[in-house]
Amino acid sequence: MTIALLVAALLMGFFGSPHCLGMCGGLVAAFGLSMKDVSPAKRRVLIATYHVGRLLSYASLGLLAGVIGTTVLAPLMVGNNIPRILLGLVLVFVGMIMLGAPFLNKLERLGMRFWQALAPLRKKVFPLTTFPRALTAGLLWGFLPCGLVYGALLIAVVGHDPLTGAVLMFAFGLGTVPMLVATHGTVNWLRTQIGRWRLRQMNGAIMMLSGLAVIVVPIAMSSMHGGHSGHSAGMPMDHSAHSAMMTETDMSNQADMSHMNHDMIPKAHAEMNHGMEHSMDEMPSEHHMNDQNAVTEHAHH
């Protein structure tokens, strides 16, 4: 699930980056003007530095969002399906934002007040001629009010732990980098392609479908598994009943065999005794045999 969320955050940042141009374009232009007196090589390093600062700012916000999720929401989501359902709802919500739903406009206006409160500090980083200033400018840039950033932070809240929240926000920021560092011609081409193919809307629709799948699919699988378990649970009962019937039949057969043996043994004994008596009656006695022998001898004489 974490890898899927990382991919979703990365694509959210990339396909939402034309929106970032509208919000951040003026700031990027101001940074560029402040670096007009530096060499091209140093300029490239300074640009990379303030983008690193922006990504670190997003990661810090993601870390804070993860802490809120684990300390405030986690105790309420133990032993139930609320984490999965909440994640699905967040993905649906963010997908609707990608489609253009103005859900976070009021939150953006509230964030603008905080951004304006940072104005005195932001002025101190200009001109961006040193790396510490560029890094500080990037860290402040992360607080620029943006509905997409707030949507990504919602994903970080339900991202299971603070570290995951930080990584998710870093991935989101990474997805916005190509549009913000590209040349003017490349930026126009990217904006045209994203708008032509409605890639932002497609990404929003995919996120909505993913959120619905996160909610519905496990419930459907659980229902199917429950029905299968119920059927399987009935099978051992049938086997038990069948085994009991077989055991009862075997016991009955054994009882019948014992009864038959009990009846046959006396009968066999009786028949054997009768046969022996009959044989004894047919055999001549020793005395009778002697008398016959004496008569025979007298006749010879």
C-alpha cells in the first residue's frame, strides 16, 4: 500500500504541476531575477538548492501530518476498518480536487494569511546569491498556500506513520520539480500536453477509482470469504455425522457377529459331542474282539 501511495503522490505532483505554475510562477520569476548576477553554473546549483529546501519543507509538513495521524486518529482506529475506509475517502477527495472541485479554496485563503505573515522573513533571503539563502527561500516556499499540497497532506495523515507521511510529501514535491525547472519552451510544451490529454483529470479519476477500490474491494472479499467459511464450517459437521453413523453401524455389526458366535459355539459343541458318541458306539469293544479271536482258534483245532 505504501508503494501505491508513493506513486499516487508522485503523479499527483506531476500532473498537478501546471496548477503549480499559476501559484509558484511569480515566485520562481522573482528567484530568477535575484540571481541575475551569478554565474550560470552557480545559478544551477542555487536553483537545485532552493528546490531541495522546498522538498524538505514538504517532508517536514508530511512528518507533522503523520504525527497527527498516529497520535490523534490511530487510537480511534484500532481493531476496525476505519483506517482503510478513511484512506479511501481521502483518495476520493483528492481525486475530486484534481478534477477541479473547489473544496479547499477557503483553506487556501486561510493559508494565504499565514504566507503574508511570512513576508518580512521572505524579504531577507533576497537576493539569492548564497546557498543558505537559497535553502531558506525553499523552506519558506513550502508554506505557499496550495490546494494540491493540502490534499497531499491529507494522504500523509492517513499514511500509517510519520516517516511515511514525510516520504509521501517528498514524493509529491518531487513530482512538481520537472515543470518548475524546465525551460520556457519545455514548460509550454508540458502544459499543452497535459491540457490536451487531460492528464490531470485522468489522474484525478484514477485516484477516485483507487479510493473506491480501497473501500469496496476488501469488503466484497470479506463477504465472499465469510460465505465460503460458512460453507466450509458446515462440512466438518457432515463428516462428523457420517463418522458417527459409520461407527454406530460397525458397533451394530460387531454385536450381531458376537451374537452369532455365541449361538454357533454351543451348537458346534453339541454336534461334536454327538459325533464322538456315535463313533464310540460303532467301535467294537476289546472284550468282544478277544472272544472272536478265541472262537477262530478253536475252529482251526
